[in-house]
Amino acid sequence: MIIYQKIYQSQLNQNITIIRDDLYPSLGGGNKGRKIDSIGQEILDNSYKAVVTTGGIQSNHCRATAVFCAQHHLQCTLVLHGDKDKFLKESGNAKIMRMSGANIIFVDQPIDIGPTMDQAMCKYKDIGLKPYYLWGGGHNLQGGKAYIDAVQQLNSEVLIDYLFVACGTGSTQAGIMAGLSQKNMPCKVIGISVARNQQSAQEHVSNFYNKLCESFSIQRQHETIVLDDYLCGGYEQYNDELKKLSDDSIRDYGFALDTTYSGKAFLGMQQYIFKHNLQGNIVFWHTGGIFNFLA
Ligand SMILES: *Cc1c(COP(=O)(O)O)cnc(C)c1O
């Protein structure tokens, strides 16, 4: 299901089509809901009985995974990094994870994540529960395929010259690019990095786009573009301008733009349109983030 909303940006004199994937209908929505539904198919088809994954204390991915596991009676271990006291107090994704029944393990250092996930995998194997190892962010082929499939569902009346999307692990952007290639829609896909510098982000997206195209026999035709001008200092960092955009988002557009993902991408899009005086059909793929916004 794809929901569209048109907005008018008077400062830019531009109409923009918003793809409201923040309203994706299951697992709390957003791109992590869409990815986990696709990954979940592989989990169920192959009779896995447990899932081990990782993320931060407000991880959309861990929230969607925990809800999926609860719904399907799978064991779930979340290896979380960040402040445990905050996790126990905060609302948003943290609250949903706490209520999901998932087994939650905290690590102090990012370097401890891998070994802790490996241990959790072993524990499940030891008790005869076949565990599924899930990379942070739902970054795997099935997660990317969710977006190839989503693009196939786009209404053919929606014209796209430029498509903007937040870029973290890059599987959403790469999946959209692969989907557009499959559909033979030669537009510009512009990722706004939320964490990585341009070179590293473009490498990640490009490699994953290649992998998706190879795996699903798609002819590559999109250039990889990721911008890092709007990082505001890095992951989860923001400045006054981004804070204001986020605070005003409900009033201005009727949807939430969080400061970690969708707000950053939206601000990047606005500034890019302004800087390059972009004309044509502009689409913003809203990836979600309502629970970060509400935390
Ligand atoms: C994870 C996330 C992203 C980034 O998606 P990737 O596929 O990792 O690039 C963007 N927006 C929201 C709301 C997210 O949770």
C-alpha cells in the first residue's frame, strides 16, 4: 500500500509529492516496518524460531523486529547500545521494545555488539531454536527487495524527475533505485545521508544496488547520488534549523519529520531544490520516524 500527499512549498514555488511510507500499515510503520515484513517472509518460510538483531535505544528497526517476533511467536533478542536508564524511561520506540516481550541485552561499546549477537545466536542453537541473524537496520537482500516491490506498486500517474530519500544503511535508497530500474523509470534518486560521509555512503548504496540488481536480474540504470551536506555533525545530531523544521512539521504539513531521519532528508531536499533551482516533478519518500519524534 502506497499513500500519496501533495504539498506546496511557497518559498520554493514548488509542488512536492510525498510518499507517505511513514504510514506503512504494519509493525508501527515506516521503512523498517516495510523491510521487516519482507524479511519476515523469509524467516517464516524457512521455519526460523528466533531472531537476533541490534540497534540503538530508539531504533525503528529493533521496534519493528520486536513487534514482528511478538506477532509470530518467535523468540527475539535485541542487542542495544546506548544509555540503559534513558531506554527504561523514554517513550517512542523504547517503550514499544520494552512492551514487546523481547529479550534485551545492553552493551557498553559498539565493539561488543558482534560478539554479543554471536553469543545470543549460540544460545538459541543450544536449545534447538533455529535463529535468524539480522543485521542492524534490516540491511539485507530481503530488506532491499521490500523497496523493489514497493516501487512496483507506485501509481503510474505519479511522475518522478527527482526522488529524495533519507540514507542510513542505504538499503532503502538502493532498493528504490533497483525498483525504478526494473520499472524503467530513469529519474534522479538523491539520498540525503544521515550519518556517513558522501564517499562512504555512495559506496555502500552503489554496492548494494549492484547486489540487488544481480540477485533479482535487473538492468542497472541509475547513478548513485548521496549528499552529506546536511549531516549537522553526524548521526542523531541536529542544528536549530532542523529542530525548527521538525517542530513546525505537524503544523506546516500535517505529518511528523523527526530530527534523525526524515527531517534531515526533508531539509536537505529543500536546500538542494533552492540551491539548484530544481524544476520538474519532485517526490519525497517519507521513511517514517514518528516514534523518534514522540520519544
Ligand atoms: C532506518 C531509517 C532510515 C534509513 O534507512 P536505510 O535503509 O538504513 O538507509 C530512514 N528513515 C527512518 C525513519 C529510518 O528508521
